[in-house]
Amino acid sequence: MFGIHHAFHCFSGFIPCRLIYALSWKKGQVTPARLLLVGIGINAAFGAGLVIFQMKMEPNNFMKALIWLSGTIWGTNREKHFI
């Protein structure tokens, strides 16, 4: 059941983690406060990128993505799952 897309998703989650850790590194150490603040900044940057991406979508596709991003696809049929 483990396919190539699972490996891709695992690796793609590792990239922001490594970025946060690398940006938190200062003078040979990582402090918890710096790690937290850099993590908040990276989250804000990725959130802004997601908003820009959503604004460039067609309205119909945007509504489908909004349903998916809200964390639920309950009460939908197969046609609504694919963008």
C-alpha cells in the first residue's frame, strides 16, 4: 500500500522542517524561542503563498479547494473530489 506518492508526501513534509531548523541555527546552536519564531514566520509565508495560489484559481475550483482545505469532504460525491 506504500506508493511513490506516500514517499513524496513524507519528503515534502521534511523540507519545511529542515528549512525552519536551518533558519533557526545561529552560532552553532538552536534556541527554543528562535525555533518557535522562525516556525511561525515560515507558517505565515506558506499561508500567504496558499492565499496567492487560491486567488489565481477559477471560482468553481476555488470552492472545491476550500471544502478540501476545511478538512471535510463529507456529503460530496466523487466528481467533487477532483479539481
